[in-house]
Amino acid sequence: MASMMVPEVTLNSCDGITMPVIGMGTSSYPRADPETAKAAILEAIKTGYRHFDTAFIYGSEQDLGEAIAEALRLGFINSRSELFITTKLWASFAERDLVVPAIKASLRNLHVEYVDMYIIHWPFKLKEVKSTPVEKEIVQPLDLKSVWEGMEGCKRLGLARAIGVSNFTCNMLQDLLSIAKIPPALNQVEMNPAWQLKNMRKFCKAKGIHVTAFSPLGASGTKWGDDRVLGSDVLQDIAKAKGKTTAQISLRWVYEQGVSMVTKSYNKDRMKQNLDIFGWSLTEEELDKLTHHPQRKGVTFASVLGAHDIVLQIDAQL
Ligand code: A2P
């Protein structure tokens, strides 16, 4: 399934489904025009990326779908099954009867018959069909049982090979596990040396839920990220001593924690560099320095949705 270069992780309770540990993120800021995005994704396939992460709300499903079709035409891949595709249920469709229609809309955008992973994007429901920024008045708690039944329906119908969640707290995962007939395969959360989520990772490991990191580079240069990872003295010093880039040190650290990652670069050299994190490792001393890295969360729901009770509670627990 995956390229020769990238190791894979086997997902629990998913009939042995494997996922390349590095995926290419397709959420860009400012949003890349479709031709740029499509060319970058095609270049990524050529470079060896086999795992792609998109979401209904990113507006990049179409770009990814067109790039995959082109990659097949050009013979970069022989079959769609060589790719691992993740997309996400937008919060406006987070109730039982809206989930299957939502994944079908994503599949149409992607021009594929199934995705490998379908994820609940946010642990809230929005009362209206609305992209960000959203007003706090339309934010509601999730009815977990309802939305997860819809997600399980996607798997049963063969529209998604595996199902998971994103931005879920440990409490939410516990609630989900108590009602799920099919347990979530993974939780996609912000994680990097500057936001290590040790408790979450411990909890997920105990429950057989894989963790995937988003913003493994701190989403530098975007509206929601900053320089807390790539500008870190600790990471920069380790990079200099090892002859690696700061980005590679961060990605390698994530990998050594047993966590997979989705990282975005539409730049040819950087996308290549970001795959080149295997065949070397961090020393005990370097790992120790990174373990004690100052902690600060980058992406908060409050920054997108305002200070709302539900939102603040979730931010505080993530
Ligand atoms: P670009 O697309 O211009 O390369 P994250 O993976 O944490 O979401 O971070 C993505 C951001 O980091 C993007 O702005 C991306 O910009 C930048 N980026 C990705 N790879 C690297 C790298 N190897 N070195 C420096 N910046 C990078």
C-alpha cells in the first residue's frame, strides 16, 4: 500500500488496516488556488507520499481527487488502493442521518468510492451549515451516540475502511468507547514538542486508539500557528548538531513517540525533506531535552469560536 520510504502503523480493530506514518496535510493558509494545490499533491505522490489528509471544510477534497486521477493517468501509482486517504465530517453534519450523505458528498469531491479513514472533525455540532469563523450561538455539544451511529454506518456500507475522531478529549473518548459498536481507530490532535499531550497519549495507548499529530511543525506561517516549534532554540540546537533541519527534528520526535503525523508543505524541497526522517534517530540526551520543552498549545477552539462554555471546557482538556 504505502511507498517504500515510509513505515506504516497497523490500526487496532480495523481488520489489519495499515496507514503510512507520514501523511501530507492539505489545509493551506491562505488557501492555495486549486492548480497550485493539485500540482503540489501530484509532486507529493511523485516524491513518495501515499497518505493524504483532507476535510470537507478545507475545500481541498476536489484538488486531491483531481491530483489522484492525474497520478493514475501519468502512472505515478497503478491503483487508488496504493493511497491512504483521510477526510473529515464537518460539524454541521454531526448527527446520525446526515453522516452518510456527508461522506457521499466528500467521495464525489474526491472521485473515489471509499476513503481509508473518516474522522469526526470537531467535538461539537454546528446548528447551521457554516464554515469558520462561526458564531458561538450556533455551537452545540455533540450527541455522540447519534453521530457515531452515522460513522459506523459509513464503515458498514464500505464508504470508509476505518473511522476515527479529531480533537477529542480523554473524557470524550471514554464516553465514545462506552457506546461504540466499532471503536474509534484514532484521535487526530495537535501534537509537537511544544505541545506533547502526554496524558492523552497514555490514555490512547491503554485503549488501543492510535494518535495522529496535526501541526507537527506548529503550523508555522498559518493564521492558527506560529514559530513555537520551528523557532525553538532547543530544536534548532539539536538540528545544528545533527546536520538536520529543525522541521526534521520535530517530525522525528513525533515519530519516536509512536505517533503518526500529517504535515503540510506545498514546497517541493520541504515536502521531500519532511519524508527524510528515517534511518537515523535522536539520542537519549536529545530526547530528554525535548521532553522538557516548554509547553504551549497553538490551536484553540476559543480562538475560532470565541469564549463559549463548551469550547473553553474542551480547550482546557486538550
Ligand atoms: P510551506 O507549505 O510553504 O512549506 P504543519 O505541518 O505543522 O501544519 O506546518 C505547516 C507549515 O510549515 C506550512 O506553513 C509549511 O509551509 C511549513 N513547513 C512545512 N515543512 C517545512 C519545513 N521542512 N521547513 C520549514 N517550514 C515548513
